Amino acid sequence: MAQNASGERRDFRGWLRHAFAVPTSRPLSDADRELLRRMAEFLLKRRLGEAAVMALETCRPLNHIGSQALIFLKPFVHLVFKKKDDFDRFAELLEDRQTIGRLIGILEERLVEGEKPEKTAR
């Protein structure tokens, strides 16, 4: 057992148990759910639903890296996100490990239902 600066003993196993802990998922707000729904609509409108599900499932372990890559690609994503705040929020949502699963769930639900993407007003 090691001692810290104040002389207290630290339990190495206790430290190691929490060293790689992932914070629990926080509940999504209505605005977050709407943002994920719009992202799903964007993909479905272009008939990329199945491909998106496959790509998201494959990349699920790398979601945090993907959120950082979105920041890098920010100048090019204005095609998908009309509002700057939506893009920033989506990048933040991807830092949560559960977000990819939620987006996949929305896509799969719509694909199973066989719904066509909603028409959006321009």
C-alpha cells in the first residue's frame, strides 16, 4: 500500500477499479432527442439508414474519438446541421457512450416501420 502526501494510505485496487470508470449516461432532454431524430431523418431521407446503422455499430467503441473528429470537420458539416448550436450539441452528445445506441435505435425503429422520412419545411 502506498501513502499519499497527507500520510493516508491508498488502496491501489480501489484506485484501479475507478481508474477506467466511465460516467453513467445522463438522460436526454427533449431538445437532444429532437436533434437525434433530425439526424436520423437526414440519413433516412438519403436512403442511408441501413448503411448508417452498420457504420454506427462498427464505430461504437470509438464514439468519443468520433466526437472529437466532428470538431475537426466543423467547417464542412454545415450541410447537415443548419444551426451551429446543433452541431456543438451533437458533438457533446457523442461523448456519451449511450448516444450511438440511441441513434441506432431511432434509425432501426424507422427502418422496421418502413416509414418514409418526414418532409421538412425549408
